[in-house]
Amino acid sequence: MEQLCRKTVEALKRRGFDAVYAASKAEALETVMGEAATAASVGWGGSESVKEIGARDALAKSGKEIRDHALEADLFLLSANAITADGRIVNIDGRGNRVAASIAGPRRVVYIIGRNKIVEGGIDEAIARIKKYACPPNCRRLGKKTPCAATGVCADCDSPDRICKVTAVFDRKPTGISALAIIVDDDLGY
């Protein structure tokens, strides 16, 4: 897995992102805290990966102002629902607020992406991974009334509670933002 993680880091760099490999959750947290050192406020995209490395708790203990889904934060932390080994980040949202904040607004965006989210195929494989492994548990976690929350299997439903309404594919780093992707050699989030 280390080789795949490092390959993905190099692919992200070719696509304009700052990218680093983290061998562990602790190493990822150290990188995040370094990024947050000069930020007055930190936005958080509701990411389980951010929580699992301990970043949300560490930032709160350090006295940082943490804003949920804040476009105006100095630093915005999130994960990816999937990432292709050739460096394309894929996220699916219900409202699009997390995706919007990763495109424009914050001065610095930091992705914390576990190795379990890397797919070696293309965008179709990334979306299939999201529908299978990310959407059902996120719907359950958020208390959504969707078929996938009940069954654990995506039904491509029309539920108003559906959380997969906006799909964003980052082929390259968006113009005008500073973005770092931390690829963590550990399984994180969904």
C-alpha cells in the first residue's frame, strides 16, 4: 500500500496539488497542526477522516475557532470520498457546501485521505466506490431516511434525504486556491 500511496502523491503533484505521504495517523495529524499554526479559523467538512486522525480534538484544544462548512475560514479541512491513483479527487455531497468550500473561499484547503479511498481505475470506479462504501454509512451516521441507510446498498433513490446530489471531480487543483493533499497509509473514514 505504501507504493500505491506514494504513486498517488506524485500524481497529485503533477495535477498542481501540494501533496505529501503520511505513514501514520500521527504523522498526518502533525502535518495538519503545522498547517493550522497560522490559521485564525479552521473550517471542517464533517469528515470522519479528520476526526479519526485526532485533528478536530487537537484543534479545539489548541484554541482554534472551528467552523462547520465555513467558506470564510483561513484553513478548510476535509477528506475525499475517493481518489484515483492518477490523482483525481472525487467528492459527492448533498448540498454541495463541502465541495464549494474546497473550490473557493478558504485561503488554504487540506485533504486528509486514507489509503482505503484510492482506486486504481478511473472516475467510474471512484464513483462506484463512493456509492458502495461511503454513502450508505454516511446516511446511517447522519440519520437520513434513505434506502441505503436501511439496507447498506445504494438504490440510486429519489429520497429528499439523499446525500449524493452533487458530484465534483477535481482533475487539477482549482485556480486561485492553495491545496494540500495528505495521503495517509492507513484506512480512514468511509
